[in-house]
Amino acid sequence: MKYYTQDIDSVFSEVESQWSGLSQAEAEKRLAANGKNKLIEAEKPSLLSRFFDQLKDPMIIMLIVAAIISGVMAALEDESFADVFIIMIVVIINSVLGVYQENKAEQAIEALQKMTAATSKVMRDGKQKVVNSEDLVVGDVINLEAGDAVPADGRILFSASMKIEESSLTGESVPVNKFIDILNLENGDDVPLGDRKNMCYMGSTVVYGHGLAVITHTGMKTEMGKIATAISEAEAEITPLQKKLSELSNILTKLVIGICVFIFGFTLIRTGNFSGAAVLNTFMIAVSLAVAAIPEGLVAVVTIVLSIGVTNMSHRQAVIRKLSAVETLGSAQVICSDKTGTLTQNKMTVVDSYGDDIHLLAQAMALCSDAELPTNEKSEIIGDAIGEPTECALVNYARSLSLNKNELKEKFPRVGEAPFDSMRKMMSTVHDSEERKFVQYTKGAPDEVIKKCTKVLRNGEVIPLTDTIRQEIFLANKEMAEQALRVLAAAMKPLESLPETFEAADMENDLIFLGLTGMIDPIRPEVIPAIIECRDAGITPVMITGDHKDTAVAIAKQLGIIKDASEAVTGSQLNDISDEQFLKDIEKISVYARVQPEHKVRIVKTWKKKGMVTAMTGDGVNDAPSIKSADIGVGMGITGTDVTKNVADMVLADDNFATIVSAVEEGRRIYDNIIKVIQFLLSSNASEVLSVFFASLMGFQILKPVYMLWINLITDSFPALALGIERAEGDLMKRKPRDPNAGIFSDGVGFGVAYQGVLVTIITLAAYFIGHFMESGRWEITQSADGMTMAFLSMSMAEIFHAFNMRSRHNSIFAMKYHNKYLYAAMILSLILTSTVIFIPALAKAFEFEPISFNEYIVAMALAFSMIPAVELIKLIQRKTRKQKI
């Protein structure tokens, strides 16, 4: 049943209830049959299951397989299990770190969540009693008062000027006046949720007046429950970084298998020796290639870099629920944002006025309202006004003109009133004045107030309200309305004595018009530069709101989201657009007004069909399905509902849209740095593979598996981590978003890995042959202990020096205006550790290194340092070539 189209008796008949409510026995019977009045919560995975989820990554699986092979070979050869221990330590640390970070984020989210509507006032057995809100059932009659959270969906039975704030559900910033009248359907169309003024819904709050309602739906059958169902049906997406790392893992897996099989078969065929020892030795060479090809530190370094990014974001008031979430936001091409509370302050504010005496106008507005200024024990004002948002705006406006509502109340105490009524759209109050006289103040809708006025205040005098002046007032009202301001009018009437009655019909006539106030939910001042920065970064901002189109367009123009109203559509207009046409036109639309939750999901999914990485921000329950459907969902920590926070990938603790821009920059920096890390590590691994590959073809061993594991986990990991926390390059927020369909080797990454890997290979082979010559005085292709040690030293340090090249993939490192102190520290640490395993006898013996002379050490270091000028020269050629193409 559409309860909003039925009279109260029909509703009572449908829910089998009455004005006195249900009996306790009947309520308990219905509760047992239909369940608790609460939303179903998804079961959280255990820590153990989260740990095993971390092990499902292909890169981790490859490391585990490598560890098993190394363990088997170590057992057969009766050698050290150092390789196995090092690999498994990396696997465990990486998995524990991932679980810890996700669990810490979940705890942060839970800390933000607050219970609402814990208890409710309900009629049971003809008497009002307080019960737990989750124990409410269909048919219960509940009492709603200002400040109460609506515990379930219901039909309004009685309303005494009751206003309900529904922005979290409908997106409208202005509280809705509730009445009991039947809503008629026009042309068979349904009534939008925001216009069902004889209904109340779970998740909303009563801000003014009081009333009664009979519950029609509870739990998952409420409008909030429907949204929760939509959330459970929305598919969770993997992030762009996850896609790229998965792609990389697949490529490396195929590469490792292919190279190992080739070398194994080629070596056996070349030597012609198929004995057990020869096969085992050949297999060890293949294993060394596998170890060389797998960047063991990549997953750990990427995880740590993302964790550091999460920490940075927490300092900027953002709680990251998933490690890769901030990177995904950095890749975003479209940000669909809710208006109320996100782009605006969710705080009605007077921004314009019209009248002869602004102070008298403000005094009238403040006294003819029920909002109050909070005070402490010393009667000092401790904050903005509290109460119904519109009246709070008026009291705050008066205070801005040095008119303290608390002092006005003492000077002009209220002695009578005609409360606001949605039919006449006015409210009047009578106040004691000086010399035993009284004054009446009236405020309300301009059209209605002006009808009751016969005079106007002009130049300090009361004169007749002529048609000319009336038209002037209407023009001022129209100008404010065109700016999407909510306009209220105020009037007064001096009284010689108290009126006989306080009936509105007797009081509201022969009034003196004082003026108009225009108010709006103001934009956040930091949003405008944030929008500009988004556009500079190639990101399209889109406003999605439940507000009326005029208001949405006005706000969007102020923010710079649109230039004219042609870029805005309403939810009903969107219904008339086919999916095919919408896919074509979506880039022309930047504002959506009067939308329903399903519209938001459609908008997000259509953007994604265009191939755009899409982010959705919002605070209301109505935002939750689209937040989950988007590539990344951003919830609000202060005004956001529990449902929204639970599905969001990131929660803004300060509800500040500008924080999103910070997240974009941080995400881009992290992604940029991760690409640098990937190129650095893969070029390093490529050099190891090529060095072992060519050495094997020539019949000698240049590096042992444990050498390459040392380089990958120790020598490479520290500089890679330092690269991961590199500061953002100056033009980062001037670049277009990365193409989500581009492979991880795009934009020159593949070429960089190839040529830089070849350069290190040349340096390593050169170090080996020079070492062999300096040891024996002969140039020949044979096994050399000094050559192997020098090759290890040159490769290790060449990769460390190469890390400095990777501070910028395209620009010269000599042009960078700041230094990466962490990279210098990593270089020194890596140099010390590498030199230690070569020169400390016990370690050198364990690694089977041959002591080398000081001259050999200097030569190896010089060869390694040549990596910097070599790469800088190629980058210079690339920059000049790129400029010529432009």
C-alpha cells in the first residue's frame, strides 16, 4: 500500500492498529514474527581469513613456490635454508602488514559511528512508554518531538508544526513541513520520496514541533533498508592498482616459467650431460633465474608505500579503509559529489536582506522564532544558535548585527503567539514592550505576509503600502529567489494592549512591512579552489543532489561546476533519457537535481561505461549504493550515516571537500612513486636475469641465487622504499589523469625497464671480466672468484645509483629543487651492508665471496656510478625528442 495516498483510517486498517496503539502482547507477537527493527549487518571476516586473503596475490604465490623449490634444493644439496627463510619472512611481514592496516582502518571507522534512535516513545496498551527502537513493530504509534531520530518508516497521524530533517535520505538541506493530508497522484505518477510530506522515514530527525505517526515499515523493509539491500547487490570493484599489479604478476609468471624452461633445456642440450648431478646443477641455474626474475621486495614495498600514504592522509583528516583506496582516488577522472554537507556547509545562513531598518528587521526575525543561543553557567554564549535550521539562521543573523537573542528576550519577553502553520505559512509572536505597550512580530512566506500588510517602514516613518512599493518588494523577492535563496518576510504591529485572543485570523492583519531576508545553505569557501584544482588536474566534478533544480544550479554556478542551467537535469528528466542517449550526453551534464538513490547508481555506472575511473562522495544513506558502485567511495565522518561509512573506501573525518583534492594529490603522488618503484625494481631484476642468462650461455656462473636474493631484498628494497616516499613533482596536479586502460608498462615504463636493465647488465658483465683480468691478467671466458665478487658489487651499487635516476622518470635529477634524504640514507645503508658481506671474513665465507683489492673495489664502484650519467643522457634525448614532436 502507498500509505501517503490513503487516509488515516485506511492506514490503521491496513496495519491493524488504532490511535491508542498496540497491546504489549500483540507487539511482542509481531516482533517474534517479523524480527527486530534494524538493518542486517554484514558479517566481518576474521583476522585469519584476512591473512589468507593476503596470500592470494599471484606475486605472493610465486614467492611461496620459489621458497618451496629453494627448500627442496637446499635439502638435496645439504646447504643453508637462508633463501627459504628470507622469502617466507617477506611473505609473512607483507601479509601481516596488510591485515594490520585494514583492521586499524576498520577500528577507526567504528570509532566514527554513533548509535541513533536508541529508544523511542511509543503507545502500548493505551499508554506512552519508552522502548528500544529495535523492538518497534508495524502498527506501533510513536510520539515524535524535536530532537528525536525517526526510528522507522511511518504515516503521520498528527503534526503540530512538525519539521523533519531528511537530508541524509533525500539530499534536501531544508527541513520538510509535515502534515496529515492525503497526497493525490497526478497522471498516475508516483510521489518522489522528498515530497511525501505525510510520511516519516528511518534515518531522519525531527527538528521542530511534534507529532504522532503509525509505523508502516520496519528494519530492512524501510526506505533505508531498501538502500541497504541495494548496497548488498552492488558489486565491489578492484582498484586500478590491483588490476595493474595482477597484470604484472601474470607477465612475470609467464616470463619466469619461459626463461627457466629455456635455460634448463638449452643447458642440458649444450652440455650433452644428462647425469643426475648435471640435471640438478642445471635446475639450480634455472632456480637462480627464477629468483632473479621475481622482484621479492615489490609487494612489500608497494604495501609499505601505500601504508605511509594512509598515514599521510590521516594527518589530513581522511580515514583510509583499504590500502589502495587513496591511489585509486588519485587515478579518478570523475568525482560525483553530494551537495548538502559536502559542497555546502549544511547550515542555513542569511546572505541577503531588503528593508529600511535592517536592525529592526533582524530583531523581528529573531524574536519571532524558537531558536536559542546556547550559554554556559556564566550566561556566556558558547556557540551558534540551536533549533530549526531556518530559525537558527535568523538568530545568528541578528547576532551578527550585535543583537543578542537572549538579551532581546529579556527586553521584549514573549507573552503570546500564533504558531507557524503550513497552511497560512506564517508565525506571529506578541512581546511586552516599553511603557506597558506591546508589539507583534510576524514572519513567513513573502507572498502571504505582504497580503496582510497595509503599511511599510520607509526612512524611519510608517507610510501606506502602495502598489508601486508592493511591486518593488516583489521584485526584490524575485531577485533573491533567482539566486536560489530561501526568502522570508517580516512585519510588525504596535499594540496598545494585549489582544483578546491569539488566533491568527485576529492577529495577522493591518501589519507594517519591515523587509525580507534571503538565506541559503552556503558553499564551503574552500570548495571553489578545490574545484579549480580538480579541473586543472583533468578531473570532472559532478554535483548530485536531492534539492530543487534552481537551488542546485545556483550553487553549482557559484562553485564553478557549470556555466548555465543547460548543464543540469532533474531526476524525472533523467528517467526520460534512454541508456544509449545518456551514455552519449553524460559528459554534457554536471548537475543532477531532485534525484533518487537509483539515479545516483545509474550516473556512476554510466560514467564507468565511458571508461572513466569514478569516485562518489556523500554523507547520506541515499549515497551509499552509488558509493559502493563507484571505483572509490568517499564518505563523510561527521554528518555521514553509519551505512555510508561502512561501504566507503575512504571517510573524510572533517567532511571537507577540499580534503578530497588533497587525497587526489596524495593518490597521484603515490601512484607516480609506485610506477617509479616498479620501473626501478623491474629494471634491476631484468639486469639480473640478463646477466645470469648471458653468463649461462657463455658457460660460467656470474651470480649465485643467494646473491640475487640479497640484492632484491636488501640492496633494492631500501632505495625502492625511499623512492616510494619521494615528494610530488611540481607538475603533478597539472597532468591529466592516467588512462585507466593503459598497461603498467605504458608511458615509457616498458622501454625504461628494458634499456636500464641492459645498462646494468653491461656494467655487471664488464665488472666480471675486468675483475677476472685484474685477478689473472688474462681476458678469457671462464669462472672467476674476483670477477663474481666485483660483478655483485657493481650490480648492487649500480642499482642504488640508478635509484637516484628514478627520482623523476622524465626530468633531470640535477634540476630537482629538493633532496630526498631517505634515498641518501638508503644509499649509505645499502653501501655499508653490501661492503660488509664482502669484507667481513665470516660473512664473506658464508656468501662465498673472494676478497678483492682496494683497486678492484674502486673500479667496481666507478662502473656502478656510470649508471647515473648514462640514464641522464638518455632522458635528455627523450625530452628533446618529445619537444620536437610537440
